[in-house]
Amino acid sequence: MEKYDIIIIGAGAAGLMCGQVAGKRGYKVLILDKSGKAGGKIPISGGGKCNFTNNDCSADDFYSENPHFVKSALARFSQWDTLALLEENGIAWELRDHGRYFCQHSSSELVTLLCELCRNSGVLIRLNSQISKVERSGEEHIITVGDTHFGCEKLVVASGSCAWPQCGTTDIGYDIARDYGHKIIPVCPALVPLHYNKTDAALMAELTGNSVLATVNCGRYRFQEEVLFTHHGLSGPAILQISCIWPHEGKIHIDWLAGFDLTDAIEKGRASDGSITISKLLHGRLPRKFLQIWQRYYEDIAIANLSASQISQAVESFNSWHFQPSGTAGFSKAEAASGGVSTNELSSKNMGSKLARNLYFIGEVVDVTGALGGYNLQWAFSSGYCCGLEI
Ligand SMILES: Cc1cc2nc3c(=O)[nH]c(=O)nc-3n(C[C@H](O)[C@H](O)[C@H](O)COP(=O)(O)OP(=O)(O)OC[C@H]3O[C@@H](n4cnc5c(N)ncnc54)[C@H](O)[C@@H]3O)c2cc1C
């Protein structure tokens, strides 16, 4: 049986970061991954350019049963540390809207870098190694891959979540956690499109392919970004953001004008010649098809001839559209999963289990979900780094 100080399950962002940090400290580290390529979900992230972190990164950008859990790891490996890592190693990045950092060329550069750092610190990465069993024998963890057994003193679970099963995700992380007595917060699709209910589906089908810059509200949360109309429902960044909140808060309100003051525009129009219609006032701000559908339900006559109540109804129809989804598009369309290994039973300092000695959970398998904007990769890096440093 091959023996190591540390075995890490999963060569994604979290596992590779943890491996290279622990390797540098002199530990004999093995990373096992079922896939034929290292990097986990990094290559498919951010449309191939992976949005790896964000200018503005705090505990408020993460969802978890314990909202304070991420603070320590984020403080010890922050967005600036991620950025410095790329800069030191010559990976060009670009800063886009909403403080989002992307690789300028390709996310594969980041995978190559993390693998190189692992290699430089003596970490072994063994691919095509699907773990079938993890058990304990005295002080040792025994990991089984096919007919081969690996032994280690410390086991790090970095196997990710079950979101986006197309890339071969497994439930092994949750299974290991359960075997050691950990609580799993129910795992649900997150950062995912939302499906129409029957009434909206009939109305909105014609809009498929269009997008609108809108403000989407749910509970105390508010996002102003694009909303995309699809065959089955709404998608786009604003909807992916709200999908993390909707299951808990329920009601979604959409301002299709993203703060544009239609009442004011109507008043100004009436003060000039008053012959313009609301659809003309909004021409160029909303897709033509959107306005055509709107005209079927509201009087679109010269604004000078609209009554006060017609104006307020029209304004409300744009500013406060109530969206009641029938559900989400599911794990196959989800960029992340909410829930996972409960943070209450993990140390926020080194991600170690409070229930089992020498067992650690990092990255997306943990009940920490980042908002859209580079937060999930930042969490993978921060949790992986702290674990590697303190293990
Ligand atoms: C389409 C898409 C786009 C995304 N875009 C972004 C983005 O731009 N920015 C961002 O911050 N986040 C993004 N995310 C989320 C982000 O990619 C993940 O949160 C992050 O990569 C998780 O890292 P991880 O190391 O925890 O897990 P993963 O990257 O999932 O790695 C887990 C590894 O464990 C391995 N594994 C699983 N089970 C086993 C087993 N039984 N035996 C052996 N190995 C196993 C897997 O093969 C995998 O390599 C996106 C996700 C998707 C699906």
C-alpha cells in the first residue's frame, strides 16, 4: 500500500491550492482525481476565461447557514492574494463590470499554473483515479481506487458539488462526510436559471433570445444586471444571482427599466407635445417584441390622453413585475450547489472536522456558496490555502 502524509480527493481549484501549500511545507502529498485532466471546473468556468475573483469580496458575498464561517479564510487568502498569485506567475487578467476578474486568455493558464506549483512542491497528482471507498484503520485513512489502496494520516475532501453533472461530478464528498457523522445541509441547484410558471410561459415564449437590463429584487437582495428570456424561463446574471435567494425569500419583483424613471419621462413628455406614446418613450430601452406584448395588455395612446390611473398602472407594469417561478432548471444548468457539509462541524481556521481527527473539507463540497462574480473560485482558493497552511 502506498503511504502519504496527506491525500487530497479532487484536483480542482480547492484541492490543487491546498496541495501546493501543504507540499511546500514538506508534507508528502498525493492528489487523486477521477478525471483524465486536472483543474476540476476551472476550465469551464466563466466561459473558458474563468472569473477567478472579485474586487469586492466579503462574507456578504457568500451564502451559508453560518454567514461568518468564511471570514477567517477570506482574510488569510483574499482576492488580492489570488490576484498577486496570477501576477507573480505572469497570467494576464482583465477587470470587467461589477469588479469581476477574468483570465485575459484562457482559464487553462490557471490550471497549468496550479499544477506546476504542485509539481514544484513535490505533490503527486494521479488522474483517472475514481475513489470507490474511504475507511479508517486506526489512525490511518485508507482510500481505495480500483484494486489499489492508499494510506494517509490526513485526508482532505475537495471533491466539489454535484452541480453541472456533465463534467462527471460525484456525491463522494457528501458520502464521506455522512460516514464520519457530519450533517449535510440539503444540496440544491444554485446560480441556475428559473423556470416560468404556466401562465408566464404562454406569455413569455415569444421573447426567447431577448435580454433586458433589469433590476431584480427578492427579499432584501437586489441585483441590476441582464435578464435573458429562454424557452423555459429566465436566465442571465441577474436571475442566476437571485436563484440563490428565491428558495428562501419567495417573491421576485423585476423592474424592467432598471431604475429609469418612467413617471418623470411621461411628465416631461406631457409638458412638451404629449403626442408620444409610452412604447415610443421606451423605444431602444426595451426589445421591440417586449413592447409589442406589453401593448396587448395596456393602452398605448398619446400620453396626453392617459388618465392618472392608466399612467400609474403602466408604470407599475414595468417597474414591479411579479415573477413566481415554477422551479429551477436543475443541477444540469447550475453553476454551483447550495448546501453541503455543515460549517458548524468544521473549523473555520483550517477546515478540519470537529467530529473526526485528521479529516478536512474544502471548496464547494462545504456549505458555502458564492454569489455570481468569481466568489466560488475565491472560496475554493481561500479554503484550500488555509487548509494547506494549517493542516
Ligand atoms: C459552467 C460553470 C461556470 C462557472 N463559472 C465560474 C466562474 O466564472 N467563477 C467562479 O468563481 N465560479 C464559477 N463556477 C463555480 C466554480 O467552478 C466551482 O465552485 C469551483 O471550481 C469548485 O472548486 P472545487 O475544487 O471545490 O471543486 P471542483 O472544481 O468541482 O473539483 C472537484 C474535483 O473532484 C473530482 N472528483 C469528484 N468525485 C471524485 C471521486 N469520486 N474520485 C476522485 N475524484 C473525484 C472531480 O473530478 C473534480 O476534478 C462555475 C461552475 C460551472 C459549472
